[in-house]
Amino acid sequence: MTTRTSKRTLYRLRGVAPTVEAMFDALDAGQLERVHADFDIPESLDVPAVLVTGSFEQPVASWCDEVFRTTGVEVVLPVKRSAGLLMLAVDGEVYAIGYDQGFRLVPERLKDHRFGLGFASRRVDPGRIRDLVSHTPGGGRTDITLVPGGASVWSLGIVEHAQIVRRLGGHLDDIPLTISRNNPARISSAEGGAGLRLQLGVEGTDLISDIRAIARVLREEKPSPELEFVEHVVPVGDPLLLTRLEAVLDDLLGQEPDGRIRVAVPADHWDDYEAARAFRARIRSTEVGRSTDDFDLEYVLCRARVQRAGSRVTALREGTVTLYRHSRADRADEIWTSSALRWIEAEVFLGSRRFFLMDGHWYEIDQEYLRTIRSHVERLITDTPSVDLPPWVLGEKERTYNESVPDRRPGYVCFDRDNVRTALHRGNGVEICDLLSPDNVLVMVKRAKGSDALSHLFSQALVAVQTLRNSPEGRERFAEKVAAARKGSGLPEGFRPSKVVFAILLKDGTDLTADTLFPFSQVTLVQTARTLEAWGVQVEVVGIASTPPDGASAGIRRSVA
């Protein structure tokens, strides 16, 4: 049976006019010559389009010589990889799709590097993330996480304001693509970085329809609340600001290396990096350049340092790094060539503003920190609590409230100050929770007049969850307490906490919202939630209803988000 879709990577190109002539002109002549390119203009698509086909040929596979030296058996086998590239203009935007090795023909300088990521942040299910690549600015560290079955984005340990997400993949929410048109229940997925990899229609009309659906999502929708942090790292577009940043970097390149410039593998070429057996950098040199078994940052910085002031960044941008699949580094072994500037990262400060060079592009970071924190707090505070807690009589002590809950809400158990003692926690032991809900949710209760009380509450949750996760003795002691309180009906075997609820009464019964929660507490709450979610524990924050001391129903207030 012929399938209607095929998994492809779609790129959106910037700076290319939506005409056949402009698409031809945008292609790299050297690359086209290398693949002995043929051209066609597909008229059946009814949009301006260019099709390039060719092949990368290697007369003798790179491993043949090694086999001969090892075994004495002469083997001569060629390598030939096909390459196809379709460029098409849809509604004034130019897109490109590579077939086999055709993605190597997409001009790097023209890629919209936030295209795929922008779509993923709007349509990938935040609870079913399968693929995440993030980078820590200034640390030279890239984390790659693969979860085939999918996981919540917060369980992956992302630090929103301190990491740049470079690729995001997961299950798609409902979208009218060809793959789901006849079967809306069919599960599909997408991976977004510079390109967008997903199932696209094979028939011309289906492909164009899918591209329009993707463009509509980017044009009309906002990122999902849980994934909006992906776009908090803002690309710098101001020409004057870019000039200032490159002047600072140029000066930095003229100094002796001090660790402020680091190696950074281009995000969309990790597979090429892993496959490479030789690297050759060439920075304004008439010579071939030095071949090494890994990217040679020392050589690149040395070549930049000897350039004239004001020309060093340009020298790296025009310089090249070539990857080879064999240590002999012959032209026939070439995998990929890119600008040398893509292989470094640098951090630059202009006053209090912080900027980061990555993949040859400048980004401003940190400026969204407070908005990121607030956004996360707004997600945590819910006006539809999963726990049913009674109102708190204003003036009533915290312990009195906790002890009253089981009488007013059957099924709840109070463990306020009923601590678990272990070999690690001898003294006063560990307070696992203030209340345990009927479905075994740990409820931490606090009447807070300031941020100190809430800091203690959040720390209590971390210690409690750590104890139940990592201490067999702690789990056993807590299970015994639950069984005694419930008269034999204890916790499920192998119990691990899956959810923590912070139930808070602010001073004087003020409604709990992101506006009323103490600013310092917002930061510590988010840090705590990130840690717990990284352990697979869901976090919920609720405001406790309050009532005046006289119990008058007219005075009942509900804390909501």
C-alpha cells in the first residue's frame, strides 16, 4: 500500500525571494559542482519551485585501505550517496526539503534557525517530550536527552532561564496535517530545531497543504505555557547592537585564550561530528590547514589572534572547518564543511546585559529571568485543586488546622509533627507531610507571614521525597505509620510519592496568586518544583480557603490563581 506521507526535514529560508531565479542564485555553486547537479522546475506544484538532484561519489570507500593493511586482501568498492533538494515558495516564504544527502545542499547562512523550534514549542505535547537538546551558556555543555516513550518537560530537569533549548521533539497535539486527516486519532511526532522533522504529505497538494498548516501555527498561535521558555532566549537582530557585540568579540579574539571562548559543536551536525575521524581548519591561509583528530580550538584562536584588529570575526566567519570520515582527510572523504565561527561559543557583557554567541548567531539571555519565574509560578498555582481541604479559621494555629482536617474530610491522615526517624535522621526525624490525602498525595501545609516560612516548607518537601525515594528504612517506617492510622489499610507495595501539594494560607487570608506570593518565595518555589519534577514528582500549589473566627459564611474567601 502506498503511503501518503514520508518523514522529512523542512527548512524555512530567510532572505530568498519567492522566485525560481532567486532560489537558483541562493544555492552554493561549489556544492552543486561537487554533486554534478541536475536541475528541474516542477510545474505541477503550481508554486515556484526548483528541484536539484545529484550524488556524492567516492571512488574507493575509506575503509578499503585499512582492510588491505590488516588482511592483505585488496578490496575496491565505491561509495555513492544520492542527494535531492526541493526548494519551493509557498505564500511568499521559501522552504527547502532534503532527500538523502540533499540536506547538505541547504545553504546554512539562509536557514531560519528558530523555525522548527518555534513550531515544536507551539504544538508538541509538553507532557510527552521525547527528544531534547539543551545548551548551558558559558559552560560549553550540551545535554542530549532521549525518552522514547515521552516524559513531562519538567521531569527532564530543564533550568528555564539558564539553558538554551536547541532541539525539541515529542508527540504532536492535534493539527490538520496529511498524516492525521483521515485518522485524527493517529499519533504523530515532530522534532524541531533549525529544521522541522515530521511526516509530510508526499503528493504535491498534500505537501503544500501541510506547509500552510505549519505556517498558520507559527503565525497565529502562541507557545504552550509549559514550553514558552524555549523562546525566552532572544536572537539579536539590531544591526547596531550586533556591530557592538562583534567589536567586543574581535577584541577578545586578539587576546591570549582565558577560557571565555569555548568549543561548541553545531547543533544540527552532531551525527557528522560523531562520524568524523579528521578535522581541518583553515583561517585565511594559503596552505591547506592543519588536520587533527578533533576540532582544534587552539589552532583556530591562534590564527584569529594574528589577524588585523577589526577583521578577526570576519576571518572566522569566512574560515572553514571540514570534517572527514577517514583520518587521511582526502577530498573524497569529506563529510561537511562549515564556517569556523559556528564552532566557537562566547559570552559577552554590555553593561548589565548578557549576550551569547552560538552557532554563529548572537542571543540575549537573562532578560526574561523574572518573567520565566513568574510564568512557572502561574502554572504551579491552580484554582482547581486535586485535594479537597476545608477552610482555615483565621487565627487558628497551623497544628490545630491540620489535626481538624481528618474529622472534616474523611480519608485524610494528619502527620503534622509525627516524624519518621531513620539511621540518617535520628534526632527529630523527618516530617514526611502534614496531611496524606486519600489517594496518597503528600500535602505540605503552611500559614505564611513571610518568605522564611515557605522556604522551610519547600525544603521539607525535598527532604521528605528524598527519604521516601532513597531510604528503605524511611519508606518502611512511614508505611507503618500509615497502616496504623488507617487501621491496617496502608500504602501500596513499593510506594513512591508521585505528587506533592503545597497548601498555603497567606497572612490575613489574602488570595494566593503569582502577584501575592512573596517574590523570594517564587524563586525558591520554582527551584524546588524543578527538582521534584526532575525526580518524577508532580507539584501543585493551592491557596487554602479562609473564614473569619466567628465562622460567618459571608466572610468565606477562596484563594485562587
